[in-house]
Amino acid sequence: MRVRRGSIPEMPAGAFARAALIPGINSPLSQDDVDTGRSDEPFHACSFSPWIASTRTTGEFVGTKIQFVPTAAARAHAARTYTGYKGFRDGGDSRNPVYSWMWADLNRCAHLSANMTPEHRHTIYVQMACHARWGATSRIGGNTWDLEAWRKDVSWARGLSFGGGCGRDYGYLDDAGDFLVGRIVNGRGRPEADAVEDRKAWLVEPPPLGARKPVRRHVTTAAAYDCLLASGRKPATWFPFEYLDLYLDTGADVTDEVCPKRSSPPEGAPGPSPGSPPKTSPPKSPPPPAPPKPTATNLIVVVYGGGHVGVAFDVSWRAGRDPVKCHFFRDGKEVFTAQCGTRSSKQFYGVPPGVHTFYAKVSDRYGVYSDRSNVVVRTTR
């Protein structure tokens, strides 16, 4: 017997027999399956990928969750695991080329933020390969393949074993919520829309004395949210709801008390003379407040060569003004528009050689546009 790199996890007893009983890939959605047609948290098509139909990314850094809808070809590849020893053996081989091809498409179509560590990326890769090995139908792993950066980076044998659950039983990283302290967050990525929970904004504060987890406090009013922004906080960022539930405790609500108090006249200050009419000025109507603008920031441009250019930027908006659209500009002309989340990216092909300027804008549901993002100049060949 010849042993090669990439050990093969043990096949669960009776798996071949059970596989024969599994319905086809178009199984009805279960209660745990994901609504991939939501307009407020859209999935984006992964063009020209034989493995990924569409994908959605929520969060960043260790709080990243990628969900994608596998194609029939991806399901068919997984089905080979159940057809005999060769399919089972190939599925456990770390050199299986399908995993590399699928990973390249995932990097192209999903968003892996620049601050993710190699360990975060590797655990996502292992989870992806596990789904590609076992997820022959939506009854095994759901209608989307979900990949979470806060899972432990386990060995290849453990990661691709049936018992590892493609992440479910890898274990969790410690203290993975600490980087959220000081930020305002929203919990998103639920299987189905929840109008109440989706709109909640949370202020994350340090752990109380003797505790380990940071505390999230519900921002209960629009005025309190505005005061937090006025104090220098950034607008709320989306993170997966289960990540927030796992790594943050819940504290007291944030109310209008966070807003600065109006100063009162100093004690002992002279009042009006007796008998004199009070001084009044004619009432003035305050000007209407300007509508809150969304923002487009941190635009980056990567030139791959051969007319292939990738563009990505961060997006934020005021709660209640979604869905939003992202507008990509090249040389002053809008070249692509689509609904987007907190991070938007687009791969462009056929960009002519020369010097080009890139920037982006965001518009909310009421047609209010952001200011222009930073401008990036790149030379393509």
C-alpha cells in the first residue's frame, strides 16, 4: 500500500447504502435552508463558474461568513463520494483539482477581506472542500454551502471527515469578538428576513470586570444612533447574527441619554426686570435636515493583466434606508450597478490598455447618493 499526502477520513458506516436513499439535488427547502432571493441581502451571480451559482458575504476578518449556492456540477462532484472507493478516495485527497478550481472562483466572486489571516482563509477553504466532498443534495448541508472564519483551522483529515460536519464540529476560536469593541454592528445573514432583528443596531463595549466577552447594547432610538455617529463612531456594519450571538454578551440598552445635554443658565444669573415684557424673537422654522447619505470608502483596484481588473470598496448607510445600490465608475463613466451589502466587489474583463481612473458611489432606496469614494488610478496592459 502506498501512502500519499492528505490522509483519508473514515467513511461512516452504511454511508454508501444511505446515499442510495437520498433524493435528488432539487430537494424541497427545509426550515433551515436559506432564502437566496432576498433583495435586502442579495446573493450575487458568480459568472462563468461551473461550481458556484451565486454567493453572499457577510462580515469581515474573523467575523466573515460566505454562503454560496452550488451548481449541479458541484453537487455531482460530491455525489462521486458515495459511488465507490475511488470517488471516496479522490474526495479526501488534498490535491483534488476541483477544490483548487472552486477556491479560485470563490476568491473571484466572494469577498475575503484584506485583514483575514491565513488561518481564517484556510479554515474557509477546508469547509468548502468538505461541502464539495459530501454535499450531494440539499439534505446534506442545506441549499447553500456556508463557510465561517471563526471556526478552528483543523487538520485536513478532520476537516474533510463526515463527523466534522464541514465546520459544525471543528470548534470555535477564542476571543474572536474583541476586535468589535467600539463599533456599531447589525446582525444579518439569517435564513429568512426578520424585520425586527435585522434593523437592530448594537454598540459593542469592552467586557465588564471579570468577564471575557465584550458586551453589545441595543441602540433603541434614531436619536441615540445619530448622537453616536456625531461622537465619531462609524455607521453600523453587518456581521453574521450567529457570530454576534456567540462572541458577545448583551447589556443594557443605549438610549437618548448618550446625547449631550443642553446647558442651563448658571445659578444666580439675573432674570428680567419686574414688569418688563419678556424678550422674544419671532419664531423661525428650522431648515429641514439634509437626508443622511450612504458612504463609499476604501476603494481598492487590482490589475490582474489581460484586461482583467478587480474593484472593491466598503459600503455603509443609515438603518432603514436599504436596500442600496453600488455604482462603479471608470474614467468618469458608470460601468456597473447592482444591489450590494457592506462590501461590494466586481471583476471587469476586457478593460482596454492604458491609464484609467476608478471610483464608486452608493445610492439608497430613496435615491440619495453618497459622495464619491477615493479615486484610484491604475495602468492596464
